[in-house]
Amino acid sequence: MSPAPKTDSHTTHDADEDARNRDIKIYVNGKLVHRDEAKVSVYDSGFLLGDGMWEGMRLYNGKWAFFDEHMDRFFNSCKAVSLEVGLDKAGILDALTRTAKANEMTTDVHCRLMLTRGVKVKPFQHPSLSRSGPTLVIIMEHSKPVDRLLSRGIRLATVPQVRGLPMSQDPKYNSHSKLNCVIACLQAEQAGADEALMLDPHGFVNTTNACNFFIVRRGEVWTSTGDYCMNGVTRQKVIDLCRLNGIPVHEKNFSLYEAYGADEAFLTGTFGAQTPVAEIDGKQIGDGSLPVTKRIRALYGELVRKNVTF
């Protein structure tokens, strides 16, 4: 019998409730509508099959952090699956700007940009049945990570669900098809943890169900090779910052043995930036002082400020 989930669980996307989000306007194929009226067809390929790509971004001081990097990933993913965006990068930026303006949003805003292959003429798999053109949806919310995650940290559990091989479904796709990660998250919850630590097909530590994963050992920062995980924008920024600031960093294979013995561990993602990991499989990680993680958070915060300064 699986242990009951802990009632005080958290996720890397925890945010304080903001009443303004009850009346947000959502972009649906060029129209801005109240969230209660934001709908897509049950024949939409995203609903029927998870056939689509998405991107998560944050708005600071009226500017999208690392917009070019996010768009490079988004357009590359769409091209790889022959999904026509229907807009260029300037068109996407205009849609984002319209949506933010309609919601009077300028900072501490999280966006989910979603594109599907569009409405099908029949509820079957073949892409040729999607003939309406793509469906583009933009959801923006007032959303700021809760401070308690920085002091409390996330509890991870290693799960049986693994990150797949590129020839099955390349984990680099930020696709709507997230069942693999959902299963991993359920397994972690059933083990009494907050989120899942997933291994790669060879048994090496890879990523969590929602974020990229790093450890610190003897002052060195380690993360996976990147072969079986989302090519996270924040992940790459952390690697670049380490290299620029004299912090040894390695993209390499490593095992749970090395993760359990780490001095620090943290997750990276657009929403939470860098979130400390408190324990893995019930084993406390480090002593909680987090000197390297805190330094990286400070460097990253300064990088964001520079990027969003006009």
C-alpha cells in the first residue's frame, strides 16, 4: 500500500492567491475574452491529442525576460513537428503586448503561450485532419513565487517514470503531451513528496517532472548532460552565469549516490528561478546554508534586471 500524500505539500509553482486573476482576459486566436468565456473546440487537436507546443515566460517592468531565447525554443519546437505558427516573433510579441495591456499587467506576471495544430474535421490522429489553421491561446496571471519556498525548500522523491529517449518523444519538446511528467508527479505525491526526481533511460539523475535539476558538491555545480531533459532557458542561464563568474559547472552523468551526498541542490525554471531542494527520498540535502545557490540566485536576479531594463 502506498503511503498517503503529505498534506503540507508544495510545488515549484506555488504562488499567493491574487484576486485580480478572477477577471483576467485571455487571448484566443486574436480575440481577448474574459477567462469564463475563453474556450476552444472539443475537436481541437490540443484537446484531442495533446498536439501542440507551449512556452512559459515572465513579465518584469513591462518587458518579457529573455524573450528571444524563449522564442528561439518555441519556433524551433514548432518547426520540428511541422506546426505552422501563423505569426512571426514580432507578431507573437504584439499578441503578448495586447494581452498584457488589456489586463493592465506590467510586472510579476506569468504567461503561458500555447499553440495547437487547430480544430480537426474528425476526432482522429492524422495531422491532415487539422484544417482550420493553428489555435493560439495566451494566459497571463498576476503571479509571484511564494517566499516560503526559499527557506523551506522542495522535497523530491525518485520515481519509476523516466525521461524518454529522443526517438520516442524527445524531452526537449515543450509539448502539450505532458502525461509522462504527470505520471511522475503522481508517483511523487503518492510517496509523500512535493515533486518527482526523474532518471534518464540509463539510470542517471536527470530532471524533475517540472524543472531542471542541479546539485552542488564541494563548490562545483553539476547538472545532467541535457540529453534527456527540457532545454530550459533558466537552466542555460545558470550554466552561463557559473562560467562567467568562476563557479565550476559540469553537464555530466551522475547517480543518486552523488545526489544524496550533495552539499546543496536546487531546481531551475522560468517561474521560480532557482528553488532549493530540502530533501531527496527523505534524505536531507546539506545543512541548509546554501551558499552557492544563494550566490547563483543573486547573479540570476541581476541578469534579469539587466535584461528587462529599457
